[in-house]
Amino acid sequence: VKSNRRRGEEDDDTIEEWEQLAAEIDLEGEGWAKRVEDTRPNVVTDAALLEVRELRDEIKELKGLLEGMQANASA
């Protein structure tokens, strides 16, 4: 409304469908807030550093699997 008034246009008083449903939808209860947080990009940490950390975790997991396979083969 304020933006429209600054430009000399009419107020946008039309109630949109999403505004009508705002009281009926529980975004927290439906897990949307968590999904948004999980998919939000991390702009503070460099993308390459994030990839290296992820690869490091995957290597640890692979090492654990290999050690388990070796232990089973020895037994």
C-alpha cells in the first residue's frame, strides 16, 4: 500500500487467496519452517569449504564400512 501511494497509484486492498488462508495454515506444525531452514543457502561459508566438509564426512563413513568389511572377512 505504501509503495503504491508513493507512486500515486491506488491502494491494493484486494485480499489474496494466501492471505485468506493464513490463519488456517500452520507452517510450523507442517514442518515448512524446518524445510526452509534446511534448504537455505549458507552465504557466510564458502561453497567449496562446505563441499570439502561433506566429502570428509563421506570418507569417514566409507572408512567405517571398509573396516567393518575387513573385520567380517577376518572372522
